[in-house]
Amino acid sequence: SCKIFFAKDPLKIVRAQGQYMFDEKGEKYLDCINNVAHVGHSHPYVIKAATKQMELLNTNSRFLHDNLVQYAQRLTATLPEKLSVCYFVNSGSEANDLALRLARQYHGHQDVITLE
């Protein structure tokens, strides 16, 4: 029951810039699917920040590091006090899994309602 988006004529995307993706023929497509709506593909500031971080340490958030604490403090300073706890995860799937675990722990129920 799983289908790819473009079963009859799949796109082969080779690069992206800003809000656009480009196929191997140079055709430009507006990216309305990927998680790039905030800053776009290949944003120079994001590339610089990511490169700086990878030069220092390239790992995930399962290990302690001062940058995680500093980021959590900066983030929670912009939010109401009730939103003062941060959970750093690797993906949307991990975020959903954690949200379900927290809700089940808090409420003591196992049932879930979801929309398709």
C-alpha cells in the first residue's frame, strides 16, 4: 500500500537552492514537500553554522555537550515558563514517538486517535 510520489515518471533531483530543486536536465521545481520552508535549500548561514559545528563535533544529541544546554536556554527564554523543558530528537518519527510516550505516561492511557 506504499506508493512513491511519482510512480510513472520519477524525478531525479540532483541539487537545490532556496525554494527550488533541480533535476538532472536542469528543470526547476518549486519544493512544496521537503522541510525547507524556513530558510530554503543551501542557505549560506545554515551551511556556515553546520560546517562550524561539524568541524567541532559531528554527532547526535544522545551525548552531553554545552551547545545543547546553551541552545535549550536560548530557546526556552523565548517561551512561556510552562514551556521550559526541551527534548532534542533526531527526526520527526522520534518526536512523534516521544510525544506518544509522554502522553501515555502522563495520562496512563494507551489509546491513540490519528487522522489520515
